[in-house]
Amino acid sequence: MNKTLSLFWHRLVQTARLSCGIPDYDVYVAHLRTHHPERKVPSYAEFFRERQTARYKGTGGRCC
């Protein structure tokens, strides 16, 4: 039951972040390590700043 509740909470938080335009950092890091191993993994602060810039300055938001 605890595992189910924990998963539900994680999905709820992830959905709330995505609805505000803030992708999940852990998912982003996993994507970078899998698809772009040559790229440096940014800190959370760098990630957040880059996502905010992409959202509000219209620089795009996807790498692939």
C-alpha cells in the first residue's frame, strides 16, 4: 500500500510540474544519460533556469 501511495504521489507531483511547464529533473537526467552521454548533466538550478528561459523567451524546449 505504501509503495502504491508513493507512486501516486510522485505521479501527482510530476503532473503538477508539467502543467506549470517544469519538466521532471530526474527524467531529464535519465534522458541525457541515455541519449546524449557526451553532454554534461546540469545542476538542478541550471536545469530550472534553462527551462524557464525556454518557456518564456521562446527558444524551444526539446532537443530531439
